[in-house]
Amino acid sequence: QVQLVESGGGLVQAGGSLRLSCAASGLTFSSYNMGWFRQAPEKEREFVAAISRSGDNILYEDSVKGRFTISRDNAKNTVDLQMNNLKTEDTAVYYCATLRVWIPAPAAESWGQGTQVTVSS
């Protein structure tokens, strides 16, 4: 059974940084493309970033390019999201996910429980 556990969320001021981490178990981690998604209040869940099995291919949603960095450690079964220069509009619950497809757009297969990120002005 796939289990994804996110950590690292919290409250930060605009312009600050947070690092989210996702620990995966119950799967051959290096066989999965991984992604981060987020859901703001009263909005649909949206794609944030994706990383391929080996880490060679990375994709970002336009609004986070240059501010967020996704990375993975296949030896530790973890995928991280470094978030810099945070904006109030980044406030959301952030979810880690395994990806079932990459093209034409990343789509999730299994989800973590989510971690809250709140950016204050």
C-alpha cells in the first residue's frame, strides 16, 4: 500500500521560505514520477511541480517558476519542494503525489494527506 507523508508546512511571512518534504513507503520509489499539487480555499487542486523517476526531467507551473525547486532522493524515498519568495497567493494545502501520467499534463495517482502552507502579508 502506497503511503505518502508530507511535512514542513507552516506559517511564514511573504518573501519567506519553506521546505516541504514527502516521505514515501509501500512502493518502489525510483519507479515513480512524483509531483506536488496544492489546493487553496474554494479552489480546485492544481499542479505545482513534477520530477521524473531519475530527476532528469522537471516541470513547474508557471507561477512558481524561479521560486520553487523540486528535488528527490531515491535512496531515502523522499521528494522535497523548496519554496522561496513566498507570496500570499501561495497559501494552500500542499499535497505530494505519485504521477500516473506526465503528458500532456501531470496527473496524480496516489495522494498524501497534505500539509498547510499559510503566507501572511
